[in-house]
Amino acid sequence: MKAIIIARVSTEEQKEAGLSLPAQVTRLENYCKNKGFTIIKSFSFDESAYKDDRSEFDTIFNFIIEQKEKIAICCDKVDRLSRNMFDKRVSHLYDKALRDELELHFTSDGQILNSKISAAEKFHFGISLGLAKYYSDAISDNVKRAIEQKWQRGEWAGRAPHGYKNITIDGKATVIVDEYGARVVQKLFELYATSAFSMELVRKKINADYNLNWSKGKVESVLKNKFYTGTMICNNKEYPHKYPPLITHTLFNQVQEVKASFNKKPIKYAGKPYIYRGLIRCDDCGLAITPEKHKGFVYYHCTQYNGKHGGQWLREEEITRQLETVFKNMHIPDDILDQLVETLNSVHQSKIDFHDQHFDKLNNEHKEIIKMLDNLYLDKLKMRITESDYDKFYTSLRDKLDTVNIQLSKLQDAEDNYYITAKYILDLSIRAYDLFKSSEVEEKRQLIKLILSNLRLSGKNLVFDAAKPFDLILNCSDRLVWRARQDSNLRPTDSKSGALSD
């Protein structure tokens, strides 16, 4: 009789000498030789026998179905063929064996399935399949329990998110902060939290600054990942992890609020967009200023729906001119800017000194708590402490670890936030005019929303409130005002509203 031999291992089983592919093939070849079978095909593959999706086994199954004459299918054991008693492919082969179209030989199990087997042998085969499935289910349960225990210890069991990296120390897998990647993540949150950047603008900014060609989906997945705050989500449950957080809960929540506010604006306008649509209201009645196109020009006006009040029509180019004047007035004189930068750098150096003194202390405390958690878990495994004592000490150490993580995060904020924010504001103030003139429509709108608020059309004049802290810069835009304040630590005036006339 002609025969095919099938040798299979899973990834884990390759380590076991008796179950290795070469060992199985040798046993099967010797079996066929003793039986006088002619081997027409030998299959050896690495694939789980528990999954429904088995591409390698499908190839073998199709080969068997194509045979026109009766053949013997030889496997080492039943579980080499399948560990799933509900596998329809195995059921099909079993039925063909009962119809005397083929024979199933399981050499190590001593089972042969053909049309002549008894009820007891059929029952034995069913038991073998059931035991194979039980073995796989038990392994699956053990793996799930092991992963659950990792989660409870605050350990991540998969690929680390961007900003962290997977490493192996002394044969043990762990996760550490990737300093460069962490800075990218922090910058992403900081930019989006300003609400001045859409998802697309943030994506372009990250690409330009860090040469990372992320999709909008990638950006969104990072922005909604709680892992960066010290919380990992596994099977829809939250677990505090033991790795240093990259951002604060406050910043994360601020980003989610900004995301929610963008999601509340689903309206998209067809055709060429009007730059200032939805940004300006009538100063008389509060209605939105409407854009209309006449003879090739775009005009903005109040519909006066609530009553005539002599509302004016203003061309888009005129609104742009008035806004350009606002952004041009944000320029800070070079000598004043040098003083600000010098003061900022001086204060920043003091912050660095403070950071260096406290970071090492907190970092060492963090490492010590992690070591204590690891030792505590070993004590539990070796039954040196009771389950209740373990829970008590574990909770206490996790609380201490959370406190240290929060302190580390706040310390990082103390070093970075004010400096980055101040530097960002100064840089934006210097470049606001050039950015406004050179930007596309969406970027112009974001810049306006960042710096100005409550834009109104009063007659033919655009009036506005300046957002903090840009109101201080606009109030000091006159060089005489800047210089008049030099003896008073550059204090600005208190007014925050502005108006521009023709």
C-alpha cells in the first residue's frame, strides 16, 4: 500500500527531543518499512494543531483528497494530526477511513483506523482526540494565568508602545523608556493639547521634526493610549504598570478633551474652503458672519436675520490684511528678545540643577521598589509568605511605586513644561506673521484659534480678544511700550482686547 507520513510540531514542542520533526520522521519511516508501505510523500511542518486556520495542514488535506487509490496516512500520535476534536477535516478523514477509502495509522499510540475497527476502537480514538484537546486547553489556561500574573505585577506582556522598548536583562524580558521615542510622544501630546493643531497638522509636524511618517491612525492610537500615564489596558481591564510614565494624567485628559471637541465638528464644506467660515460673529447681534462669493470675490457679512442693523460687507482680502497686522504686531524687538531668552536660560539652568539633585534619588527609590516587588513574588511562589500577606505587601509597594512615578512625572514637568512652553510661545510670536502669510487654509485657521478668540465684525473693523499669554505680547507690541517697561521687569498692560480699523 502507498503511504504518506505526517510529522508536526508546535513552536514550543520543537525543544523536546522526542517530539522533534527528525525524530518523528525516523519513527514513521521505520514503521512504513516494517509494514511494507511505499512512501509517496513526506510532510514535516511547524504549526499549532489547535487553531481552525491551519494553512499547512490544508495543503496536506487537499493532497490526500486528490488521491485516486487507497493510501495509508501515518502519524506518530493522534495529537500530531489534530488537537481539536471538532476539526471538520479530521472528521472527514475519519469518515473516509470507515468507508475503506484510506487508513489512519498512529504509530506510537498503536491505533489503526479502517473500515474494520470495532466500537471500542472508535471510542478509543474519540478519547484520544478529547485528551489532545484537553491538553491544549490546559496549556492555554496556564498561559492565560501566567499573563494575568504579569499584568498584576505591572509587567507588560507584549510589544512595547512607541516611546518604550523591549529588552532582555539576565534572560528576563522587560520594558524600558526609549529616550528619543519618549520625547516624540511627549511632543505629540503637548502639540495636540494646545488645540491649535489638527490630527493632520500634528502628523506633518512629527514627520518634519522627527522624520517619522506616521499615519493619522498611528497618531490617534498614540494619543489615546493610557500606557503613557502609567496605566496599561489588558482584556478591557486597567492595570497600573511599573514603568516610568511619559506624560501626566492632566495632559492626557486635556488631549482627550481636545479630541472630543474636534469630533463635535463633523461638518465638511465642499469645494474651495472659505478661510474664515465659522470664526467670526457679528458684533451687533452675535450671529455668525456668512461668506458669499460675488463676481470672483469672497465677501463676509451678517445675514441680519434678527433685524436690520446696517451690517457691512467686507472682502476676505481685507479681513486677511487686518489679521496680518495683528500678527505683525506680535513681533518682539531683538534686544528685548535677547533679554527674555537670557533670563529663561538662567532660570532653566536652576531647574536643571534642582532636577539632577532629586531625579537620582527618586530613580533609585523606583528601582528598589521594583526589586522588592520581584522578591515578594518569589517569596509567594516558594510559599514563604501567605496569600493574604502577599496581597497586603503588594498593595503597599504598588502604592509607593505609584507615588514615586507621580513624583518623577512632576519632576519632569518642573524641568520641561515651563521652558518648553515659554520657548514655544516666543518662537511662535516671532514667526506668527510669516506663518500666517505662508500657511494653507487649515493652518491659518488653527493659528487664529490659538492666538485670538471671540472674533467679531464691527462695521468694517475686526475686533477680538487675545488668548493668554499672547495678549501680553500684543499689548506690548509698541516698541515704546516695551522700552518703557524695561525698568519694571517687562510687565505688560492689563488690557486683553484689540481692534483694528481701516
